[in-house]
Amino acid sequence: MSTQRGAIAARNTWTRAGAVLLIVNAIQWIAAEAITASAWMEPTYSYATNYISDLGVPDCGTQFQGRDLCSPLNLVMNTSFALEGILFALAVIFLSRVLNAARRRLVIALALAHGAGMVAVGLFHGSAQGSGPGLALHVAGAGVGILCANTIAILAGSFRGLALPAPYRWFSVVIGTAGLVSIALVGMSATTAGIFERGSVYSWLSWSLVTGTMTLVHLLRSRRTPVRATA
């Protein structure tokens, strides 16, 4: 019995850690984005027309795809990009302990791919000066990061056997799907590119906040009740 209780306590500890990391990660991204955007003076930063990646471009006074770029605090955003990949991957890996072996392997693979993609986004900026392999790695990293994180959200709502509330399951599927649809619409118009790109990113950040908060509340209420694992 003591061994079983120890296993339950350990699993709940990892689950709690994953939930906290999800919340902290989403907050650090939003804060870094707001701080970096506020530092733009000439030109001012537009959440509607500028890409999030523009905040990480270190070359002030350049132009890329018709957008004038100058991000004095580019290091803040690039650090946030890489940090997000690492924290999100760790959080999902910790939380995946409640899944069966096959599902856990799938989710961990997606989490690691997301993490690697976002680290690449932080290391290689998206501008004309970053053309060639660097720009390709940036674009590929962003694509992989967005696809994997939104897919994880969809899977979280699709997996059976976790006794998750129906509203949360629907939220996860809808928000993840909205994120995938948003990234497909980014190139539709230059005046709305930033909006749709944010739709594809804020989707998984919103999922992170909701999932982390819901998990902590569940653990607080259940206390000694273990998180149920699937067969």
C-alpha cells in the first residue's frame, strides 16, 4: 500500500509540475511579446499586420516582405521563443504520465518536435538578412511548432479514458482546430496576416492556461485522489 501511495504521490507531483510550467510558459510569452512590441518606435508595431517573428529580427531599419522592421528588444522575444519550446515540451512530457504507453509516445514525440521547432525560431530570425538556411530553419521551426502544439491540444480533447469534463474536451478540440485553420489563412491578406498568425499561436497558449489551471484545481480538490491513467 505504501508503495502504491508513493507512486500516486510521485505522479501527482509530476502532473502538478507540468501544469505550473504550462501556465508560466504562456504568461512569459504574452509578457515578452507585449514588452518587445512596446519598444518599437519607428515604425510602431502592429498586432494586425506584423508577424510575431518580426519582434525577433535583430536588424533595425530593414524591410522584409514590405514591412519596415526595428525591434530594439529582439533578444527578449528570441529568448521567449526558445524558452517556450523548452517549457512546453517539458510540461507536456510531465503531464503525459497519465496516458498509456502508445499515447504517451505519440504526445512526447509531438512535444519534442514542437520544442525543437521553437528553439530554432529563437535562434534563427525571419528577415531578409536571415535568408538562406537560417530563414528556412526559422520558417520550418515555426511551422512544426504551430502544427505540433495545436495537434496536442486536439489530442488532449480526443483521448478517451481520462475522465475529463466534456466542456474541456470540446474546448481542446475546437481551440486546436481553430489554430490549424488560422495558420492556413495567414497568407490570405497582408493586412490580417498578424491576426491569423496569432490565432495559430494564441490557440495553444490559451489551451496551456486552461489545461494548467484545470489540472491544478483538480489536484487541489482531489488531494489524495490519483489522476486516472488509461489502460
